[in-house]
Amino acid sequence: MGRLRWQVVAAAVGLALALEALPLALRWLRARRRRPQHEVLFFPSQVTCTEALLQAAGAGNAGGAGPPAGCRCSLPHGESSLSRLLRALLAARVSLELCLFAFSSPQLGRAVQLLHQRGVRVRVITDCDYMALKGSQIGLLRKAGIQVRHDQDLGYMHHKFAIVDKKVLITGSLNWTTQAIQNNRENVLIMEDADYVRLFLEEFEHIWEEFNPTKYTFFPQKKRSH
Amino acid sequence: MGRLRWQVVAAAVGLALALEALPLALRWLRARRRRPQHEVLFFPSQVTCTEALLQAAGAGNAGGAGPPAGCRCSLPHGESSLSRLLRALLAARVSLELCLFAFSSPQLGRAVQLLHQRGVRVRVITDCDYMALKGSQIGLLRKAGIQVRHDQDLGYMHHKFAIVDKKVLITGSLNWTTQAIQNNRENVLIMEDADYVRLFLEEFEHIWEEFNPTKYTFFPQKKRSH
């Protein structure tokens, strides 16, 4: 009888432990066969506070100072299309290619600078009209030491895409400006798709090489006589 | 001996017929397990003649008058990003939703009119700035009897997408203007993907309802006193 009782107790404890472990095991299994990232963001985005998200990314840079204290500003603190876009960018660990017609959003600019500080290799292609425009983030990125190249054409460099770690493509109609994020009807696709990433990366490298500053013409009206 | 010879002849004929049929069988098999459409078009597009493509689509409308005689203009007659975009649109048999910030390309306008004539249900959403702009295709589409709705916001209706037969999504950075097609760096994705199509269709229906003319405000400064 004593032995049977112990067996029952042992079985009960075993069952309890197994039930406890089940959700963990399921989560582990789900993570292993995670679907590739496949998301659409629509804008205008609700205006939310992205301070916690950016501070957490910055704290990571400072050697893991831990998550910041909750922000108490009057904005909503939930998810929004902008916060999701920031999250997709801040996931970068190795490289970030940006090919953007217009870039003036301070939050997105800060995210890109954080990645650069964290050692991510950031390269930016933009349209010449946005190189020195008031409110443009491009000058700040250049000052921070990030490489930027631009066209010299009459046609626009009108792409709006980013490639994260040569693995995730972010592309759509959205220019990275506060006006577009908060007021326009826009879409952004976030796609973990090897075929699309390869094609957009080829396009990036092609333009990057074509916009090499050694090929710029500074005084087209001057004849190259010497 | 005579019998053996006939057997050899029959086997040879059988083999020849089988070899003849093989490519057909392979093509049939390939068509059956065809990969969903999955393509990227980059612009600027080479300027090519799209007359044959549009005439063939028009001839189809006139009751199958057959393919047109080859065009002899001085433009190249091969494929280009524009011709591929036209092909993707002209594949529509039932419905076409267009949600476009700017639409002035005559070739794309002609393709949309052809689809309308062919009985495809075409609906267009555009930005109010482009309703009556010189060179815009929107007025021509309206005159042809195609339903068009537009925003009344200060923010832009900046999407640039199309949905063909509720099956294929066409989206990217490209405004449907000749300037963009011929001079800008642009991208367009053509995706046969049920998830993306569903999300963009929801966005379309949502905007379509929001821009219902019964909700327009024509004299916002007037008070509704009666």
C-alpha cells in the first residue's frame, strides 16, 4: 500500500510538471517552424509614443542597461504602423540598405542612427533633391558617419525600400516623412522572401555603384580640357 | 520475318509520336503546377512600342478579329517593364480595383478603358489633386463610364496599387505617369498571394466606402441650418 501511494504521488507530480512544461514546449515548437515574416502596414498611422522602443534599442547599445522606465507622456503607448516599422528596422544585426526618395521622420532617423552606433553596416541611397532639404534626416545621418549616395539625374530616385540583414525586404508607397506617416494613405510590405530580397539587393548594389561619387559631374558646363 | 519487320516499324512510329507529344505533355504538366505569379518590375522602363499589345486586347473586344498586323514604328518592339505591367492588367477578366495617387500614362489609361469595354468591373480611387489635372487620365475614365472616387483630405491618397480579378496584387512606388515610367527609379511587385490580396482589398473597400460621394462636403464653411 505504501509503495502504491508513492507511485500515485510520483505520477501526480510528473503529470503536473508535464502540464506546466506543455505551453513552453508548444511555444518552442511554434518558434522552430515560424512562418517567414509577411506583414502589411497601412498608414496613416495612429500617433503613438515610440520613446520606450527607441530607448530600449539605445540601452542595448550602452551595454544592456535594461529597459527604460515607462514613458508618461500624453500619447497612447500601444502598437501602431510606425512602431511596427521601427521594430522591423531595429531587428537589424548586420546590415541595413536604405533606398529612399524622402527621409525626414525624426523617429526613423533616430532608429537608423542607433543601428549605426550598434555596428550595423548602414548604407543610404536618396534623391539629390532631399540631400540638403530643411528637415531632411540625410544630413544628420552623414554627420553621424553613415555613407549616403544620391543621383544626379532629372528623373527621381523614387524607391522607398529597406533591406534588413539581407533577409527582410521593407517596401511600399511610404516616404519616410512625418507628413506621410501621420496624414497619407500609404502601404508598406514587410517580407521575408529570398527571391524578392535578392532582386531588390541587386537593384540597390546597381544603383549604389552607379551613384559612386567618383562618377559625379560637378561642373557639367565645364569642358574637360585638362 | 515479315511480322517482326512490322513490329519494328510500329515501334518506331510509336516512339516518334511519343517524342513529338513529349514537349506538349511537359508544358501541360508545368501549367498545372504553375508557381503563383511572383515578379518585380524595375523602372525606368525602356521605351518600347506597346501598340501590338493594346491592339490585340482591343481586337479581343471586337469579337476576336485576330492579332493586329505588326507595327512598323521606329521604337523597339520587345518586352519592357511597361509592357509587362500592361500584360498583368490586361489579364483581368472580372474585376479591376485601382488605387492610384497619380494616373496620366496614356498606355495604361487605354488598357483600363479596354478592360471596361470588355465588361471587366473597374473601380478607381485617386487623390483629389489628380481629379482634373491637365494630362490626367481620370477625366477620360469617368467619361468612359468608369466609377471614380477621391478623398477630400489634406493628406494624400498616396497608394499605387491595383488588384486583378481579386487574385493578383500589383503594388509599388510607381505612379502611373509617363515621367515616372520613363525617367524615375521605381519598383512594382506583381504578386499572386491570397493574404496580401485580401488585406489590400479590405483597404480598397474601406477607402471606397469612406470616399462615397454621399459623404462629400461641398461647402464646409456653410452651417447645416436646414
